Amino acid sequence: PAKPANDEVEAATPIAGDPPELLSRALANFKVKNYGESRRLLAACARKGHRDATYHSLSGRVHAAVGEWQPAITELARALELGCSGDQRLVLAEAYTKTGRPEQATAQLLAYLRTQPNDPRGVMLLSEILRRSGRLTEAARLVNEALIVNPDRSDLLTAHFDIALASPNEETAFQTALKVLKGSEVDAELARSLVTRALD
């Protein structure tokens, strides 16, 4: 009979450790972008019959990290059903966006921002969805509220710029570009790009 491939042998090889230890190792590998090893450790955890909220959350993040959006949605949704808390709603929203489901993404982001108001990551994702759907007033209000708390965040200022340019309000866009240029953590390339776009 044919010998199994090396990856099949490796997958079938028992991995020592109890589920919490395996999950901890899988998370450590995920943090350093060693997604293959994270998968291997998660599979070992599943073979031991342990699939709790933490397992599904991390599994979903690994899928999302490699662009497997539908499996990411399945895993992250299950994590939420099991009561997982944290920022997995952001990853789930991104997955919904990538698969062309902005309404589901919006629902997840609104739920997240109710518990983490003005979080720049959630604001950025939601404002982009609103801007792309033409809801510019809502997008501007969302970003402006976040800028009150984080006035020098270049990503929020960039979102503010994009909304102003789409409105169109070239003067506001230009002033926002200048604010990025004068910021405490100047991204010169970004600032030049925004100023050029504002003047076009």
C-alpha cells in the first residue's frame, strides 16, 4: 500500500498537552503569524473533544488571517453564540465585508461600538461601509465623535478626509490633510498623498 504523505502523518501524530495548553500554544503561534502551527494545535485540541468559545474564536481568527472568510464567519459566529467577549465582532464584520454582506457587517460593528464607543478600529470599518453606501452624513458624524477622543489618530483623520472628499468638501479635505502633516506622529508619505488628492 502507498505510504501516507508527510503532512498526513504529521496531522495524525498525537500532540501532547491538555486543551488549555494547546489553545495557549495555538494563540502564541497565531500572534507571530505561524498560522500553520496554530491550525495543527487547534486540530489537536478538537480531536480531544474540546471546542469551547475560545477555540472557535481563535479558529475564526486563523481563517480570517489567511483570507478564508466563510469559515471565519462560521467559527466567529459560533464563538459569539457561546458567549465569547472581546473584539471578534470586528473580525467577523471584516469577514462579512469581504464576502459582500455589508448589512451583517454593520450589525456586528454597531453591537461592538455599543460596548466600545469610539474604538478607532470599529469606527474605521463602519465609516468605510457607510461612506461606500453613500451615507456620508452618518459616516462623518461617527468619525467626528471618535476624533474628539482621539484627535491625532492618522487613520481616523484619513477616514475624515475620504468622507470630506466624497461629500464633496475640498476645503475640509485639505485642512484635514494639513492636520495629518502637523500631527505628533507624522506620516509624511500619507500626508503628501492626502494633500495631493485634496488639490486634484
